Amino acid sequence: MQHLWAPWRMEYVGVGDEQPGCLFCRTYEAGDDRARLVLWRGPIALVMLNKYPYASGHVMIAPRAHTADPAALGPEEAQEIMRLVGVSTRVLADAMAPQGYNVGMNLGRVAGAGVEHHLHMHVVP
């Protein structure tokens, strides 16, 4: 198996998010979207840049609801997350013209979730 090498992520891998509480809940509570890397926020979900991206343009889409279980999302929440995946890929296409995307969730620490208690979708060009 080949290992992904992203040296710019070493700060995150080595230390992680040392602030108390949930990254996404803190981001919803904060008012300074630019400082929090928020690209768009709505009443149901937000889109933000990943501070430790796998690749340039790596965004995350998180529901306002604090849950790790996709089955706990209501239909409106699940639909909004998928709508924002589409919006994100269109915006990234215009800005970066990538040849493709990786889109998905890491559910649980063993599956690679860095924030395991608040599900979020990754869109990586």
C-alpha cells in the first residue's frame, strides 16, 4: 500500500485541533467567517475550506446538527449537504478546472475522521 504524503498536514496530524469542543459547532457559533475559512453558511449547513487540505481547494460541508450518524440527519439536512456538494464542485470547476473530485465522509476515528463526532462531507479536487 502506498501512503499519501501531504507534509502541510503534519501540524494537524501531530497536534490536531487542541481547542475544546467541536470544530464545526465552534465555527457555527463564531461570527468571523473569513478567519474560520467559511465560504458559505446557511441555516442547515456550511461550506468551509479545510485548514489542512489534502489538495488545493479541499472544502468540507458540515450540517449544523451535531451528529456523527448520517442516519440521524433529516431528509432536508441530507438533501442540503448533497446540494452543497454540487454547488462546491461547480464553483471549484470554474475556479480550478480539476479533472475530477474525491467526495466522501470518514465516519469514525478508525475510518480516518479527524473530527469524529460531527459528520462532514469532504470535496477534494
